[in-house]
Amino acid sequence: MMKRDSRGFTIIEVIVVVGVVMVLLAVAAPQMNAYLERGRATTCLSIRYNTEKAEHAYIMEKNTPSPSFADLVNDGLLSRQPACPSGGTYVWLQRTPQPILGCSIHYATLPSGDTANFLYASSFDGQSGLNKLMGNWNVANGTLNNKPGQENRIGFGDTTWKDYEIKTSAVLKQGNGYGIYYRADGKSNISGYVFQYDPGLGNKFVVRKVINGQEQAPFQTASMPTGFPIYNQSHDISIAVVGDRTVIKMDNQTIMDFKDSSFASGSGGFRTWGSTEANFDNLSVAQK
């Protein structure tokens, strides 16, 4: 008959067991966290989908976007205000033609700062929230790119926007230039303002009015500085419009400051023409 060992575990055996448990936990923890995050991302997607449906119903009923998520709750369209389970910030990427709600963690990374003021943001990981108006566009390596050799137009945002600031980075790789629409109607035959980075016009920055797709003569013009790097150099562009005043900055330097009241509201967009090849990056629109 075998005798039972009553000595219990030795210290070395306990250390080995604890070590094995710690290794198993170290292996399992990341997988568990990833599993939980996938669940939170799925929940976030469901919340955004339901909020988008509620916003669409609100617009159909009242013919205007909701002032806040609380208004969707007060009208009985949502049971509670939407909140990302991972702590992301929700912001409307667009309201029309179909509402699209972005999340700073799971969809459409937002710029740093007070995200409550942002109307739209895109790091161009995809084309959601963008409205192709004419020509060919694609996203690659986090940039929005056009196909040279034709007129290209693409829109973003809501035609009800009034006072806001568009910020983006752009690189002109070849051709005569590119344009940034603001306070535009978002149609293929677009109307609104367009700021143009235009070396084809004699190394100028210009602003034009566009009526039904037809560009008018520039009514604001500024020359590019001597030695300004036109091609293959990223430039930060800011277009701020409040009331009838527009302030345009290039690399944080004001190049235009003027007043015009032709268009009181409208969305944003990009334009290229001819042999232009351009890349756009880090787009955001903030309420002013």
C-alpha cells in the first residue's frame, strides 16, 4: 500500500505554478482585451446606426438638422443620448443626403482640441462622408487623390453650414493647381466660392465665385511669395468664413482677408482640373 505524501507543496513548486499562471494571464489578457474592444466597436456601430436613423427621421419631420442629441431624445426618436462605450467623441460627418455619425475612436479620427466644435473630420482612411460630384477620386495611404487629365470635384459636409473653418493639408505633384470649395451647394454643377492654389495663373492664390459649375473671374488675388515651393511640398491651408468675411491662411500666414456676401451658407469640397495631380490630407471643419 502506497503512503500519501503529507508534506504539501514546496516553495519551488508554488513559484513554478504561480509563474505558469502569470504567463497564461499575460498571453490571455491581450486576447481578452481585443475581444472586449471588438464588442465595444460593434456596440458603437449599432449606436451610430440608430442615431443616424433618428436624425434622418428628425430632418424629414422638421426639415432641419437637430440642434443636439438631446433633441432626438426629447422628440422620442432615441431612448437616451448616444455615448461610445470606449469613450469616443461623436460628431456629425454629414447630415444630408443621409446622416453619417463619426466616432473619434472607431470611425473618422478627429483632430485634437475641443471636438464639440467640429462639424466634420477625415483622415482619408476611406471615402465615407465624401460625395463624388465629378471625375475620379481615390484614397490611398491616408490621402485623398485625384485622377489627372479631367475635371474632378468632390464634396463634403452639409449645405446648411454657415460660419466655419476648413483646415487641410495639400500637395501639388504636377499640373496647374487645385481648388477648395466653401459655402457651396454640393451639386455636380456646383455653386459657391472656390479658393484656388493656381500656379497655372502665374503663381497666384485666387478666389472665384462659381455659378452652376461655371467659374467667374477671380475677385480676390494674391501672388505666391518669391521662392515659394509650389510642387511636391505639403502646405497647410485654412479657410475661415464668418458672416460676410473670409480669412485664408497658407502655412499659418494670412494671404487673404476680405468681405463678400454672395453665398451665406454651404458645404465644402475639392477641385482639380487638367493635368493636375494633387493629394489632400488631414481634413477638418470646425464651427466658428
